[in-house]
Amino acid sequence: MIKESLAKTDIVKVEDKKAPKGFFKILGEVADAVRSGVGNIGPDLSSSRDVDSLVLKMNECLNPKGGEVSARKNTVSLGNLYLSLSEAGQINFLQTLAEKFNPDKTKIDEEIKVYKKNQDSESSYKFEQDLIKVLESPRSKILKQFISLPEGLKFIVDMRSDVLKLKNQYKSLSPLENELKSILCTLVDVDLLDLHQITWDSPASLLEKLIKYEAVHKISSWDDLKNRLDSDRLCFAFFHYKIPNEPLIFVEVALMNEIADSIQHVLDESVPSSDPSSASTAIFYSISNTQTGLSGISLGNFLIKRVIEKLSQEFKSVKVYATLSPVPGFTKWQKKSRRSFIR
């Protein structure tokens, strides 16, 4: 759940909650919405009155009065509310969004009938669009409005992370999770991602994220990290322009003269660095996704392909590309197979 501190902004400060840095850096016209985001709604959304007030806020996002500024104000107010709720309140928020803002089945049936009646007409395209319009759920329309806010993408990523943790326990959240994933698949398209190399000279805040998010081979110290960013050890990451200070996924590469037979050799800090310009082999030994909310959205393969393309241009001597990755369950399988063989 979202638990950390909101970034300070020139508009509002909410204690002990988390929001993407810059999320509330918005136009002055919507400042009142941020200051009054919670209003009289309880942090647990435990009463029917609280839920009714939440539904009203959500409907205000769907049907804003006053144009773009009003729509932006309503969206910020709703986002501020979500971030200020307790864990129980966030669960109720997500359930309300999932259960009360489904597509209108009656309208869908009506549009299907109209479409079938007119599908062979010259204006069939219009009827197709009318059908597509009613198929989109109101909750999807609400979610898409967050994207226009500064770092609203991070907000959606974190919301999906929350939903993924809950969806096995709360089955009604599955449609919401699917729509969040669909939105993110469009927004985090590989063509919208920038490939950057992370070096020892990168900002300390970025290096700290490598330590935090390394998921394969834990980075034990700053010396360990420095070794992984030496001249013959490289790190590349995908960044999105709407989350510029945080890598979405990163891969670590060792430039060597042969395929290593163990990860221990690759990570051994006592081994002197070699001349990368003479390396013949690039070993991809670790890849880590940093955002739980992007789980199931394939970025790893694209990252490796982009890095191979970059390395082939910069290091002409590298001819071999290999991975050195753990195989989950291999030891268990090997022991079981050995017992079967002995019998």
C-alpha cells in the first residue's frame, strides 16, 4: 500500500503518505482541490455516507462542470483522497471503483442492435465508434484522467501495484487490474522509453535505487556497486519521460574474454578490471524490474536487444552474448532426478 511521505510541493503537504514527486505541482486554479481533497470522508471509507461521497467524487471526474480546469481539479482531488486513506480505506476505494463503474450492459446491448442493423450501411463506421465508446468502462475513463497530471503515470503504476497485492483476496478487482495493465501497456510502449547507461558518476539518488531494486544478486555495499560499474562492468536502464528519475528496469553486463563459469567470479571485487575494448564476450548476469505495478508488461527482452545493439556499435571486439542467470527450482529438480536415476 502507499505509505511513504508525500513530496513537498508549493501547494500542499500531507503527512505520512506517498505520492510521486511533483504529482501535485499543478495549476494555481486547482490548489483548493488539493487542500480539501479528503473533505469529510473518513480515512477507512467505513460508512455508507463515505462511500456515497466517494462515488460522487468519481462521478465528478466523469462529468466535470467548468471545462479542463474543473476536470483537472476533480482528478487531483480524487487522487489526493486515495493517497490520504488508510490501507482499509484504499481497499474500499479500489473496490468501489471496480464494482460501481462497470460498462452499462443495457447500453451495450442497444448499441449492438443498432450496429447490426446498420453494419452494411455507408455510415457503419459511426456505429462502430458508438459501440466502442459504450464498451469502455467509466472507471477506465477516470483512470486515464490521471495521466495528464505531472507524474500521473507513477500514480497509476503504484495503484496497479496495490491492486496486484489484493486481487487474489478480492476477486472483484480483476477487471480494474486488467484495465490498469491495458493503460500501462500503451503508456509504457518500448518506443516511449529511453535507454541510458548508469555509471559511478550518475547521481547518488539513482545509484541508491540500483541498490534498492537489485533483485537477482543483492548489492552488499557501495564498494560492491562501484565494482559493478567499473570500466568492464556496465549497467543500462529504461527510463520513461514521465518518471525521469527512476529506472523502470535495468540490466547489468560484464565484459570478459570468455563465458564465466560462475557468478562469484563476475562479482569478485578482488579481480582486477580488464580492458573493455579487448573483450570478446558480454555476459548479462542480472536484470531487475523496479516497479511492481509494471509486472507482466514485457520490457526485459526489449531492453536486452537494445543493449546488444548498443554494445555491438561501441565494442567491435565483442562477438559473444550470453546470460548467466539462476534457474529457479533447478537444484530441487536435479536432486529428484538423481534419486530416480539411482533407483
